[in-house]
Amino acid sequence: MDFSLTPEQAELVARAREASREFPARARAYDAAAAFPRENFDDLARAGLLALTVPKEYGGLGYWQPGRYLAYYLVIEEIARHCSSTAQLLQVHSHAVGMIAGMGSPAQKARYLPEVVKKGALFASCGSEASVRQKGPEGFDAVLRPSGGGYTLSGYKGFASLAGAADYYVIWALVEGTRRMADGLVMVVVPKGAPGVRLENDWDTLGMRPTVSWSLHLDAVPVEQEQVIGQPGDWVQKDARTFTLAFAANHLGTAQGVHDRVLDFVRVREDLKANPVVQCQLAEADTLLASSRALLHYAAWLWEQGRVDEAELASMRALHQTKQTALTVTSRAFDICGARATYRTFPAPLELAFRDVRTFTLHFREDRLLQMLAQAILGAPFHSKQKYGPKLEPVQMHA
């Protein structure tokens, strides 16, 4: 098992590194304004990185597809070293595009994918319905209802990262009459400015502020058949891919970026460089990063081998480990650098990374992640989309 990078992978990582070179210098202004990092995305577009998950036959790079996974995660990791929010927004866009590429009809792919390559169109995957105003667990009330020869879409979406800047929203919805993702989930592509769509910017958070995860209100949005991607349940039943390992790549990249800055800080301070406690802390951080990277590479290798259920279990382990690594490395950085690191004028923006990691690692509850992993290793039924429901016979949708 050789995890050496191919020339193609190495070139892509170098391209991501060059494209994100200016991100740290812009980070504080975007954070203060809770504003979409437009300049960052302009740089990504010039580097061709908005087309990561567009298939090659449509002019894209063809990642997050069979046999081509690792380089996608390496790009997310590299960008997160410079700005975790930008990496997350690219991930949201790439996954939305990748879902259209994986489940769309030939006509749908020909309609939407060239817009990414030729025009830099942005797609927002809008799945969450969690709200700070609701009590209890997250529900699911976005419903697609037959209406005439088409449909109407109504409901609510929370944490709709990228929605404010997106050209299209990929809305996760249940077909009327179904109650669960396993047999009722479809993706609906809604263009920006569609009637019945209202965006609410209530994003006032601890960290990840430039993600600007809007609330999305949907009131009888008109939908044509060609806007509906896949049959009910296809995302769960027919598409094994998950988002898990991309989250792990973001956590790992953010932690690596902090570690790099701490090393730069210590190297020019002889007292710290010779301090045995600091040396132990640096070595521990290095080991955590190396072990997390090995787990990520192994999980990506399993995805590329087509061993999808094993790959998702490995991705879950990698996500758990990278969460712990990111939380440890970003917190320990302050112990190493001392009180001066709490100043916002400190050369390396440790505070932003610390807040971003604490915020982003809450995206999927750790107890639920570990519970699913434990159940699987104890012999409970498991498939890569287990978190969305069981394997079923899909149903057909009719307008």
C-alpha cells in the first residue's frame, strides 16, 4: 500500500497551495464582517478548483468519483491550512456539483456542469434543517409536492453555507407521502432568485463566520421535473459516497496550519526551542497529525478500491481522530506560544483557527459518530449511508 503522491496529485496540491497563499492575510477582515470570501473564491476559480468534482468529459477534474478520491481530500486539506471557512465552502460547492454529476440525467449534467467550468457557477448543498429556534432534535419538513405538471417545494433549511453567494441551491427534500430519507429523499436544483425563496442571514457565531450559513425559507417554490435530481431515496440507496472524509480533511488541514505557525514561532526563539516541555508538546502534535493523515489516506484508498462500506467506517475513524487532533493542536498552541498569542495582532491568527475548529467540530455530534461506529464493529447492519437510513427497495416518483 503506497501512499506516495502521483505527479497529478502533487501538481493539484501545489495548485491549491498557490491559490490559497493570500487567504490568511484576508481572514480577519472576512471574519469580522461575516462575509463570503469572494476574493478567495476568485483565486480558486482562476486555479480551476471550482471544477474539482465535475467529470472530465464535461471539462472538470473528475474527483470524488470512482477511483479518484484522495486528491480531492488533499485539496481540501491544503486550503484549510490557510482558511478553514473557504475550504468548507469549496467542499459544500464540490459536493453539490458531485451529486448532480453522480445522480443527474445526461440532460441535467449537460445543463448544469458546463456552467461550473465555463462560468464559475456556485452550487450550495442545502440539507440541514437544524435551527437555533427549535427545541429537540432536527426534523425534516422540506417537502416536494406534485402540482399540475410539476411540483412545489416548501419548507426550511438551516446552516445553508454558501447560499448567499450561490447561483443554484441543491435542496434536499422529501417527496410528499414519504417520511424518511431512505425512501423519500430527492435533490432539487433551485436557481438563485426563484420565486418563493427567502434567505435570512442569522449567522452570528463563535467561529467559521465567513461560511455565512444562511437560513433558507421555501414557500411554494415552483419546480419543474428537470430540476429534480434522481428518484426518491437514490442518494441513500444508489450512491455510496459520503461527506465524512472531507470534514476530516478540513480539521486536519486547519490543525496542520496552526502547527506550521507554531513551529515558525518557536524556531526563532532559542529559549522555547531548547525547552524540553515545548519539545514534547511539539512532538506530540506532530505525531497526532501524522496518525490522522495516515487514517485519512487509508480511508481514501478504500474509497478508491470501491470498498465503500469499509471506506465509510475508516472515514468515521478518521473524522473522530482529526477532530481530537485539531482540538488538541489548536488549544496546545497557546500553551506553547504563551499569552502574547491571545493578542489579535499576533502574526499568526491562532485565535481564528481555534474558534473555527471548536465550531466546525460540532457539525456532527461526536457521541452519535462513535455510537454508529461501535454498533458496526459489534456486528449491527451497516452501509456507507447508514446515518440516513436502511437499505430499501427504491420507489418511483411521478408528477
